Amino acid sequence: MDYIPLMTSNDLKKWRKRNGYSQSQLAKALGVITITVSRWERGVREIPSFLHLALECLELKGGGEKLKGQKKRKEVKENG
């Protein structure tokens, strides 16, 4: 069996920002409350070992509102 290293609080924060999610947007996408994401990022609460799987799924869907807005602007420029 392969060992999958646990995600650190810093890893989570970097992932969230890179993918254009606010804490509240990520919380909503994961079905948790915003304070949970905040606690994960501050290291107050342990990050679930399976969270990386949920984040991979979100990446496949396409990023947060910030990225969706960027994609729409790009489409308008290309089609405009």
C-alpha cells in the first residue's frame, strides 16, 4: 500500500488561493462551515486525510468564483 502524506495547513491555504477560492467558497464546496476551513489553515484542527481527494475533484470541476470570472472575461475578449 502506498503512503499518501497528509496535507499541511500551509498546503491547503496555497491550494485554495491558487484555485481562486475564498475560505467561505471552499467551505461551501466541501459542505463544511467557514470556520472549519479557517481552523484547518491555522493548524487548530486536523485536516482530514481524505481532503486531498475532494480538492482534486474540485480542480476537475474548475476553481472558485475568481477563476470563473477570469474565464468569462477571457471568453468575452476572444469572442468579442
